Amino acid sequence: MTVEEHARRYPEVWRRFSPRETLTRYVWYVSIVFVAVWSVSNLDISWFYFLDAHLQLADLAIRMWPPDVAFTALLLAPLVETIHIATLGTAVTVVIAFPIAFLAARNTTFNAATWFIGRFILVASRSVNTVVWGLLFVAIFGPGPVAGIWAIAFRSIGFMGKLVAEAIEEIDRGAVEAIEATGASRLQVLWIGILPQVLPVIYGTTVYRWDINIRESTVLGFVGAGGIGILLYSSINQFQWREVAVILVAVFGVVVVSELISATVRQRIT
Amino acid sequence: MLEVTDLVKVYPTGTRALNGVSLTVDEPKVIAIIGPSGAGKSTLIRCINRLVEPTSGKILLDGVDIASLGRRELRKFRRRLGMIFQEYNLVERLTVMENVLSGRLGYVSFWQAYRRRYPPDDIRMAFQLLDRVGLSGYENTRADALSGGQRQRVGIARALMQQPDLLLVDEPTASLDPKTSRQIMRLLVELAHERGTPALVNIHDVGLAQSFTDRVVGLADGRIVFDGPVDRVTAQVLTDIYGEEDWSTTIREVEDEEEEREEAGVSRSKPPAREKKDEVTLGVAEGE
């Protein structure tokens, strides 16, 4: 082998990306910056308010201090109601989302039409925010926790249904095949072959969704759907910032505890 | 018993996996199906219990054509065909007992299965089989806590719970180490013989096929190119099945195996009918 041949066969330069790929990447970077700049310029933001934002923040903090500890007594009942709304809403969700998940999973649905119906329900549920569902159900059931429970459930069905349906689609086909090969009926295959495989996901997402629902149900009161949100809303409207401080601390505490519970339970599931 | 005629399977992709396979099983023997990857071994076995739908051809079991059965009759018929898989295919999060009893699903109602209330006869049979495959005491262990060899024993017990008329065995040892492979093959062959159940065994390992089975069927490109007793498998036969290769070491394994078994103190003769059902198999379970 001559020196030239050797150099051609074993070159010293190696690049991960071709110049063309590098160029494409920079075009993407520039476009993203452009989109961000365009968004901000289009929003008509009053920069004027930024000038004294730090003063407003300090002012708010001073008005919140000291928190109105006596208010705690009034706060307890709505706080418990908030937790109940989240828990009952999650329970309703599990009952409704479970069958829908099987419809929305390709390998357990009956046909293309049932699959589409299942997916449609899941997408519809997720495309509407909990607070918007709350507005709808307050119109139907009147103000109060019942509207809140349904609002929570209708938003959560899409979340749980989607995750469980994905878990069903990812199960081990082999075990299902083996159960089918024994001459088991469709329902038996579902119960013995498929359900045990998705149970951890069902448990896990239920607890996880309950934890999210506690956070969501704290604002449901803003639209009259029960819970501590009603209190928070009225305290803000009356500029009772010392009460607001107590409510925020209480909500923070409950959310931390529910997250702890949810994390522990999900870790224990095998 | 089993009579497969002109079986053809064309997959939607256009692959002709089976190209007119005819096969007769008329005595309770263990039949090895050998052949290169993609020759159609798995497809053949899966067509018999219609986990794969055959394109054309007949599969007669005691005179009934499985290929033309409706959904309902097929389910009933599948109870007579026990299947054992390469990846064991247990429901991992269920216990050993639940997995073994799932072999009875074709015989019990949904509610019995739902409440895990199987008939007493089934439960006794399950305990006997667990003992026979060397897993007594493991009934409440979850399947995902078992080793590969133990899982395959559960798979064997589940298939036998069906009291099948034919065993379909798809690569039973391909995921196991050589020692466990031999133990599993030995157990499988013993059980098939003592129960008088014929077995079709897909197997990659020609050496194992030669040491444990009675008859060998060679598949190549979806056709049967050899069908005969195990001692007629020569280098030429293997070349017909797999293509040109130096087969001398593969063939010689037969003698190696027999020597090994003599050393281990096992009698060379393997009578078709072993009566002692409670006898524990060699080297079972421990240390796997």
C-alpha cells in the first residue's frame, strides 16, 4: 500500500455530522429564537408594570404577615371537603376509566369502531381543563362538592384511561397466547392473562392521579364547585391577605403529604 | 391420531412459511422438528392449535379438522392440545399455583376462574404435577421469582393440567443453559412417555434432539425434507436440512450423551411406560 492509499483508507478526520446536518441544526436554533421573539412582541405586554414589580411583591408579603392563625378553625372543614372531592372523584374515575381503557387499547378492543370510541372519550376528557368541567357541572348540579367530584372525574378519565390503555398495549403477548392456547374464553384471558400484567399500572396511576386531583380540587372553589377554593377566592376578593397566607400554607401542607403518600405507594408496588 | 395434510401458511407479508406440509403422528412418541431459523417450525406448531391461522390444508385430530373449526369449537378443542413455549409464557405476577391451574381454564367457568375456586380434583392434580416436575412447596411463589428452568417446569405442568392428547412444544430449551436444557428435555420426554401423550417438539439443538427424541422431522423452506427414526439422521440428512457444513462433531454428540448418562448412573434404556409418578426427576429444581 502506498502512502496515499493508506491515508485514504485510514483518514485522520472523522465528523459525527455532515456539514448539511450541522446547517439544518442551526436553522432550527434560529427558528426557535424567532418564534420566541415573535410571541413576546405579539402579546402587547405592559413593560411599565415590571418597573415596580419588586416593590409590589414586598408590599404583598408585608400585608400577608403575620398569618391570621385564628382563621385556621374556619379552614379545616373546607380543607377536608377538598380531600374528599379528590378521593371520590378518583374513585368514580377508576370505575369509568377501566372499561374505556380496554376499549381504547388496540389488542383488547372489539373492532376499529369501538377503538375509535374509546380513544375519542379519552381525548375529549383530556382536552377540557378541570376548572372548565367544573363550570359545566356547576351549571348542571348547582354549586357544591358534587359538581367538583364530577369535574375531577371527567378530567381524570382521560389521564388514567390513556395510561392504562398504553400499559395494556405493552403487555407480554406470550402469556396471553399461552392462556388462549389452554382453551380459555375471551373473558378468562382478560382476567387471568391480561389484568395481572396491568394491575401495577392501575394502582400506580390511581394513586398518582389522586395526588394530582388534590391539587386540582383546591382551585375548583373558584367556580363554585366546592372545597377550599371558595374560601381562597373570597379572601382574595376581600383583600384579607393574612387569611390568604394561612390558606396557602394549609394547601401546601396537604399537597406535600399527598405527594409523600403517593410516592411511597408507587414505590412499594411490584 | 394427528394427521396434517398439505398445510400451507402464507403470511400477509407474502412469506410462504409452510409450503404443503404433510405429517402423521399415529403413536405416542416424541417427535423432534428440526430445521434452520425461518424454516417454518414455529408456524407448523402454531397452526395445529391455530394460534396462527393456516392458509390452506387439513389438520385432523381423531378425524376432526381443526383448521375448519368455528371459534367456539376451537376453544373446546384447544383443551386437548397442550402447549409449551420457549419463553415459558407464564403470567409473571401470578403465583405458580395460579399459573398451573390456568391449564384448566378451558374446563371451568369464568366465575370459578375469577374467584380462583377450581374444582378439588383440579387442585389435587395441580399439587401432584408440581411434585412430579420437582416444584412441590413452590405453589405460592410468584412466577417472576423463579429461575428459567423452574419456570419451564411450571410451563410443563400447566400444559399437562389440560390432560392433552397432544403436546405442542416450541423450542423448550432455547432460553436455558445446557445442563438445565438436558434436565428439561429429560423431564418432558419422561412425562410424555409415562402418560402416553405424543409430543411435537421444535428444537434447534440437533444434539438434544438426537439424544432425547424418537423420531425426527426435518423442515427446510416450509417443506418436510426428512422424516424418520432418530438413528437415521446422518451428516447427509443434516446437509439436506441445513445446508453444507462439517457435521462430524454434531453427530458424535449422540455417543457423548450416552457416556455422560452412564457416568451419571442413569440406565440407558428409557422404557415408554414409567409407572412411578411420584418419583422425583434427576437433579430437579435444586441449584437452578
